[in-house]
Amino acid sequence: MNTPDRPVCVLGLGLIGGSLLRAVVDSGRPAWGWNRSTGAVDAARADGYDVTADIASALQRAAEEDALVVVAVPMPAVDTVLESVAAHAPHCVLTDVVSVKAEMAAAVERAGLAPRFVGGHPMAGTSASGWLAADVDLFRNAVWVVTVDDDTDPDAWIAVADLALSSGSVVVPARADDHDRAVARVSHLPHLLAEALAAVGAQGGELTLRLAAGSFRDGTRVAGTAPALVSAMCDANAPALIDALDEALAALNGARDALVADASTETLVSAGHAARLRYDEQLQWWEITDVVVGSPSWQNDLVDAGRRGGVIQRLPRRA
Amino acid sequence: MNTPDRPVCVLGLGLIGGSLLRAVVDSGRPAWGWNRSTGAVDAARADGYDVTADIASALQRAAEEDALVVVAVPMPAVDTVLESVAAHAPHCVLTDVVSVKAEMAAAVERAGLAPRFVGGHPMAGTSASGWLAADVDLFRNAVWVVTVDDDTDPDAWIAVADLALSSGSVVVPARADDHDRAVARVSHLPHLLAEALAAVGAQGGELTLRLAAGSFRDGTRVAGTAPALVSAMCDANAPALIDALDEALAALNGARDALVADASTETLVSAGHAARLRYDEQLQWWEITDVVVGSPSWQNDLVDAGRRGGVIQRLPRRA
């Protein structure tokens, strides 16, 4: 079966899973979904989608139709869902959209599903959550990490990259541990800083919050996300997050010392401004075009190109 | 002279001063400006505004026409500008739009200009700077702090509040030290956290920046501001900023300890989310309507109402 025609079975219909079901159906592929709570199931059915609260039936159909199975539940619910996958659809290509990749890969390994698994993480979201917040365009022009390791199966990798590309994203290949260290810096740390800023602001009382303008509003935006989702995401990446947090604490302690000694924030402010300029420059994509999936050393070639900031915008050739 | 007809002399034509000159002229009041660098003067003249690079002539005209004089230069340039005010227009009502209020009041005191001075701070801005970034609507629906202390002159206070209201803002009355503690929490601390986040993100290299999405983009937005402006603002409020920074460091160190001990960010994340909800609720204004400026204890009444989050939307009555 050509991957563009492979059906998709989405397990979990929150913001990310729900948006993915919408995007896949919108791209013309057959797709169905499962969700544990019937509220989202009823709402998705009312919107015309083929969904069920019975995970066994969703996965039996996936096995029959050789579907691509996507795990889209928070990390604490992953093991239970993978048990169902192992019971009903152990031979399907399997991916996920969970925000940590090493712990996800370990869970897949425990469930005996590693041979057909390729991890994924679309870098997209809003502070809203649940099916009602799902958006068919959530992944458009987003970056979608598709993991690569030494044992990754080329066909499974192509199938998962195709899902990301057909949802409107570009693909960034990365090792699971590289991914986790990166998102600790640019996703999980921003959440912790936003929570701390919100807390310090509110501690100042009503006048203080009345004076809050753009810098506070933007700096605390993601503190509006459901706290259980933020904690689940951060806690699952604790080791890498501790390292990133330590770097931030070192920078802030340095700024504190300089404020006390010289009433000067210049060192931190100069470094931060230069870093933000680097980020702005980095927004320009460069395209990985020369890797043939399945060729010798293709996994290392993809990992190296991803580390240098490259992205995949069209499905690569298959050796 | 009725305050609505009082002319306005704006000293400094960067983002804030330039936007103010535009807004005042747009409201139909006579206004002129001064800027030290001739680049902004030429640009403002080309846009049809009455501006000069000669501060003495701008201020002599202010004295002749009993103008409201607005200091709109960064804190490090304030003393020099106030010397000119003292030399040429010592009897005009004087205000400012500088981001710290206690140090500004001290500079005004040193210059012998305290009797006619009322401090101001519009909580508005963008990461851009300079005359070319100036925007006639910058202050629309913004919060504009107008300071009150035990010696504040009622007529000067009305004149400055009127400037803020006629520029489209609401007025929040506050003591200078209350203001400085508040903006340390909700303006200066957000800048330091944004700088630290940008630095830690960029330190991760190209893959890391490639994976940066909304939380990093919003969390580092103000790190794009010209570093000299950020440092000038933060450094002038060093004592209050150190206190706010210490609260943030305590929260982040607590989160680090909990991550190490229990792989849990729940305490910080719950507190931050609750705080962000308080901020969202606070966005609703309540109006201060019962204070008559110049009546007994009017200064304390305004300070108390401001501390409880009240705003002024219409020019108060004068006793």
C-alpha cells in the first residue's frame, strides 16, 4: 500500500490528537479515532468524525486495514494505551505526538512494539486544550520532529514523515535524546519561567496586576495552559529540564549579583538580545534534500542534518 | 487656562515621546517637540511635526505659552534635560514618561522642580524604538500611571491626568515607590526572564532553535528590544528589581528541588496557573469616581483606590 493511502487511527482526541484527526481527514485520507472520555467522543461525532470510546474496536480495525496508529494521550496514560496496541494491532506502524521522546521510546520498548515504532512530536499548540480547541490548521507550517535511531525502519519512517508533511508541517529528523534536551530549553523551560513570572506578578497585588502590559502578558501566556498538561510534559523530561533550568538559574543569579554590585543588567541583557537575534535568523528554513531513506548510514545522515537545523519539506526518496 | 487647551512640549522623540507628540497633535492640542539627535528631528519634520534640536528654544516657548512639559528621554539622560527645564521653563507643569518613578522624582527634586512636577508612566511599548516606530494609537486603552504624593499640587495632577486621558489611556494613581515595586514584578522581571530564556535557548544550538515554537517565541519577545533601553530601565529600578528577582529565583529553585526529589513541577505550575487566572480576571477595570482632586486627603484617597486596582476614565472633579 502506498503510504499516502494508508489509513490513520488516532488514539486520544485532545488538542493535538483532535487537530490531527481533522487534518488527516481534511487531506483526504481515511481516518478514525478513539478517546477515553465519552464527552469528546460525542462532540467529535457531532462534528461528523468517525470516533469511538472502545479502543479495542478502533485498534482491531487498524490491524485489518494496516493503518498508521498514532498515540496522542499525555505521557501518564501512554502505558495503558500501548498495552491495547500490543493486544490488538501489534504489527501496525506506530507513532506518537507526545512531547518527550526518550521516555516514550522506553514505553514502546516495554510494550514490545519497538520494531514498527517511529516517534513524533509536532511543535504546535495553544494554551487551550481538548477536542473543542482542535484546529485543522494547527500543524500548518509547524515543525514536526520525527525520531531516528540506529534501528529505525525505513518504511515506518517514511510513513510517519508523510503524516507530518500531509498535515502541513515540515519534518525535522532528530534522535530522541537530542529532541528531549532541545525541548527542555525551548518548551519546558519557557513554561516554568512563565509560571514563576505569573506567581511573582500576582504576589504584588491588584495595583501590580493593573500595571501589567505586553511583557507580562506575553511572558505568562503559557501559564494559562491546563496545569496537569504542563506538569505531565515537564515531569516526563525531568533530567533534561533540570539541566536547562540550571543554566537559566546561573544566568539569573549572575544578573542578581551584577545588580547588587553595579546596578547593572548589561551582561545578561546583551547576551539575551544577541540570542534572540540568532533565533530570528534561524526562522529561515534550509531544506534537507540529499538523504535517501534506507541507504547506508541514512539514519546518521538525517540526524546530522537535523542537528545543523535542516528540515524536510518533501517526502524523501526510498532506497 | 483650561487644561484641555494647554499646549504640550515633548522632550525626546523616541517610541514613547514620538507617539505622545503624535497623539497630542491628533487630539487637537498645540504641541511641539525637541530631540537631541537631528535624525529624529528631520524625520519628524518630514512627517509634518513642529520639532527642533534646540532645547532652549523649545523650553522658552513652553514658558511663554504655559505649556505642559513632558520629559521623554531614558533615565541616564534625565538630569541633563532637567537642567535645561530649570534654566528655561521652571514654572511650567512638568511630567515625564520614564519607566521608574522614585529615581525620577529624586532627579526632579535635585533640579529644584518638585513643586510643579507630577510623574507619569504609560504602560505601553513595543520591542521597536525611535521616532519611526512611533504610533499615534500607542496609548489607546493603555494604563497610564500618574503619581501622587503628600505634596502633589492638585492643578498639576489634573493637567497630567488630562494628558493621559486625552491620549486614549486610563489613569492609575500610585505612589512612586508603589509604582516602582509593581513594575519590577510585571515589567522589569519579565525582561530579565526573557533575556535568560533566549540565552539558554540559543546555547542549545541550531536543532534547539529549530524546535522553538510559541512558548519560546512569546517568552523571548521582549529580548528583541534594544539592549541599552532594557538595561537603562532595569538598572534604574535595581533595589525593587532585586526583590522581584529573588522571589522568582526562590520559585525556580523550589521547582528544581522538586524535580530532583520527585520529578514533579506541580507546586510551581499550580501556583503559576492560578496567578495567571487572577491576572485574566484583573483585566476588567473598575472606575474610581468618588475622589475630588484638591479635597482633604485626596492624595491618600487616590493612592488607596489605585492600590485596590481602580482606574480613572474621566477627568475627576476639582475641589
